[in-house]
Amino acid sequence: MDFSTLNTAEQAHMSRVIEKKQMQDFMRMYSRLVDRCFNACCNDFTSKALSSKEEQCVLNCTDKFLKHSERVGARFAEQNADMMSSQS
């Protein structure tokens, strides 16, 4: 985004808005990750510790989720670059 047309106060405000949105997006993603992996992997509540099977499931789940999120972000970046180059 080009904020060069805005004055300093407006640029600072826009930066704060963007940072807040990014934090909200991160927290939403983190909450979905915790919810999904907990529901998929944690099913034995007789102990407060994770079993080795549950722990491995959580590790696999989080790894898969983060790789998926990274790939989706990369595809959006590729599509954004394609759109920007086609507008030129």
C-alpha cells in the first residue's frame, strides 16, 4: 500500500490499524490451530499429561496446519504479483 499521499499522523494511524489487523489474523489462526489439533488429537482425559500418541498427533497436526498456511500465503502472494504485473 502506498501511504505517501497521507500526512504523518494519518500514516501512523494506518500503520496501527494494519498492525492490529495482522495481530487479529494471527490470533484467529492460532485459535483455529489449537482448536483443530486439540479436538483431533486429545481424547484421553484420564491423565493431565499427553500420551506419546497424542503428542505425536499434535506435532503432526500443527506441522501440517502451518505448512498449509504457509502455502496458502505463498499462493496469495503469487496471485497478487500476477495481478500487479498485469495492471502495469
